Amino acid sequence: MLTPTMAKSLSPRTSEECPKAPERLTEPEAVNLFHRAPLKALQKKAHARRCQILPDKQATYLVMRIVSYTNLCVADCKYCAFYRRPGHSEGYTLTHEQIFEKIDRLLEKGGSLVAMEGGFNPALKLDHYEKLFQAVRGRYEDKIEIYGPTAVEVLFIARNSKVPVPETLRRLKAAGLRWIPGGGAEILTPEWRKKLSPKKYSVGQYLETMETAQQMGFGTTATMVIGFGEPYEARVEHLKTIRSLQDKTGGFASFLLWTYQSQNTALGGAVTSNDDYLRTVAISRLYLDNIFHLRASLLTQGEPGALSLKYGADDFDIALEDQVTQQAGTHIEENVERVLSWVRETGLTPIQRKPWEVPNGTAD
């Protein structure tokens, strides 16, 4: 159930509300911080910046579930252990009733957000998504918020259905969708998109879809995934791309950073250290001076990830399910109180919040 300390504000803070940093961090300076700055010094700077704009003794959170309504996908991303090609014996697409069961269990645990993501399934046209979101919104109204599909999924749905992206977004919005999350970004550089996910559309196409969604009144979030072996310069280029679009539109409500999970993937690779994660969180807080909320990934980092709330992050999710990362070796901690204890051990008070509303409350 929702706690008495539920955060009352439903609207994400906007870029206009961010107190301006004394001097904007440049790309060479950010790269230099990655290579040379002592981690403790970064922690102090990032936490001080966080405390300029947010309560220094609190961290907000929500309880959510990532429902992968299908695992059939033709994107063939090398880093994904979850997908199955069409025709595979392990492929599936969930029915509405199966999705409702998952949402019902989420509500029983005090959850309020369901992320619905499923990759590039050529059998699912735009009308499938319209019916799905209409069904969820009709059954649960505002008891649950829906995140998804991601920008790259919107691109695929549009092309697969032979419908322009703006019209696709308009129809999804009419069906009850309010948020387009930032998943599918990974590392936003041409080189790394070609290496990791050449079928997932270009950096320019991703940004254009995000900007269109923002112009149409959708809430949006920004993300980055690290740990593929990319150089620090690629991470900074990604951050620059996000900051530049935010300068133009102010449309990103938050930025979420998580680490690549390598088990059972074609790409393979080593585990990213928590220190590397903390360093990147801190630099993201210092560089992204126009995005108010920076969300920690306790999903991929587990208990050590709670420290990121002292490295610039201010918000986190407690995810009860994420088949994509679970297939790649992530352990999901479903005990909400245990996760909250990790945060309390950092000296912060976790405050449960409801999903943010889009700026005008309805995305109309």
C-alpha cells in the first residue's frame, strides 16, 4: 500500500527550475573527469549539485513492473539475451488477461507504474497497441501509469504499420498512452549503434522521434547504458546529445543510467564495476545541468547501487519484474522493504511517490 510519506507532487521538475551551475561543463572537461578525477572528489561535487536543487536527506522512489508483452523481435541486438526470432519455439505474445494479472499483482504490492516494452515484433501492428493501451487504461484508469513503447519501438511500429511517426504517436496518445521512455538509446553515437544494434535506427532518427513526442505533449525520459567496452569519449558524446536536445525542448523529465548485463548474450563481456557506475552517475549529474531528476538503477546494481543516491542521483525504481535483464543474469529483489533498507543505510530517507504527470497533466 502507499505509505504516509508518499511524495505529494505529481509533476516532474522542469529544466527551467534547475538552478544554473556556475559554469557549464564542457565535453573535454567531462572526459578529463572520467580519466583523472578522484572518485571521492566527484562524489562531493555531484552530491553538492544534487543538494542545490533537491532535498539533501531524501530520495524518491516508485514501485513498478516491466512487462515484456512479447519476446519476438527482429532487431537482433548482440547484447540482448531475451529476444527470440519469429517462429522460435520459445517465442510468446502475452494476452490482455495475462498482462492484467501482472498489473493486478503490482497494485497489490503498492505499485503504480507499468513499463510495457517488447521489441520489434513484425506480427504486431499499430492497432494491436491501440487495443492494448485502451484496455489497460479502461480497466485501471489512473490507478496505473504506462511507460512505453520506447522511441525505437514507436519507429518500428510506424514503419511496420506503414503509418507516419506523428500519426502513430497521435493514435497511441488517443488510446491512453502518455509517456515515451528513453529505452533503446544504449550509446548514442553512430559508431556504437552500428556495433551494438544496427537495426535499431540511427541517432538522428531516435532524437527526431523523441522531439516529435515531446512536441505532441508526451512525457519523455532519457537513458544511457554503459559497459559495452565503449570509451569514455563515447559516453560524453551521448550525454552531449541528450543535453543538446534538452536545451532545445526541455522535454526530458529524468535521466536513467544502467549497466549492460552480459550473461547469455551473443556480445558477452565483463561486468561493469560499481565504481565505474558511480563515476558515470556523478559526471552525468554535473554535465546534465538541464535535467532535474537523475534516477539510480538499483535493478542492475543491487545493494551497492544505492550509493549512487549520494553521487548525484535523487530517484529510483523498485522493479518487481524485468525479463530482459533477468535473462541476462540480473537478480530481482522483490522485497520492497529490503531495497528501502539499502537506501536508509546511505543516510537518506526514501519517500514513495506516484508516477509523474506530464506537464499539462494529461498529455492532451
